[in-house]
Amino acid sequence: MAERGNEKITEWLEIDLGRLSGEERVGLILEIIETLNAQELRTILNRTEQNRQGKLKVARSAVIAEMRAKFAEVDLSLEDVLAMAEPKKGRKATSPKVKYREEESLFG
């Protein structure tokens, strides 16, 4: 990322990202995107996807840790939960029988 000395761009432009709402940050990004060429957009796309994948990995780990803790509180294992989520095995649903059929010969 371009910097002036040790300052980040947001510092020398005096933009406090922490004071902006998510919607405002997205708006700022969209304004900047309008000024970029195709190669710069490709770079942004690649870096954004890398960031997204990293954040998803962290979020998934957090959810798994939270669920393990909740399972432990009620003395459940993952296998118990999965067994409860499986559909019951039994009769297969059948299509209802047709009561009335139109006879083409009656109307033709």
C-alpha cells in the first residue's frame, strides 16, 4: 500500500475509518473504484478475495468453538447433534392416486 514515510494513506488524508459506518466505508471504496483501471481492479479483486477467505476461516473457527462450548454445556457430542438432524428413515412418500381422468373421447 502506498505510504508517505511511515504514514498510511488514511492518516495523511486525515480519514478516520473508525468513525465511518460500514455503509460510508463501502461508499468511499465505490468512489475510489470508479477511478481505477482494469488492472488495478483485478488487483483489488484478488486481494479482496484473499481477505474474504481469511476472514471466513476465522469466523468459521469461532463458530465451531462456540458450538463445541454449547454442546459441552448440555452434554452433547457432534455425533448426537448430527443424528438428530438426519431425516427419519421409513416409508417413502408416494404420489396420491388420481381419482378422475378426463377421457379425450368424451370431449373430442
